Amino acid sequence: MNNIKENNNKMNLLIIMPDQMRADYLGCYGHSTKGTKNIDRLATEGLKFDNC
């Protein structure tokens, strides 16, 4: 039971790498499109690496 509580403090890492979409076409990078609302929400609530 103690192991379960200790594991809850670990962070999760999610890497999204679409191969057919330019970054400047996403709403989280300033585009006015309404079609990337879930990716935009993930970028707003998490971390976004601009220069990797």
C-alpha cells in the first residue's frame, strides 16, 4: 500500500510529435484555428518546449 502512495508523486511525460502538422498551425502557437483545442489545452495546462 505504501508503494502506491509513493508512486502518485511521480510526474508523467507525454510527447506529441505529429509528422504532418507544422507547429505554427496550432492554436497554442498563435494560429486562429479552432481544430486543435485538445492539444492547446494540454499545452496550456502542462509544459511547452519551444526550442528543443
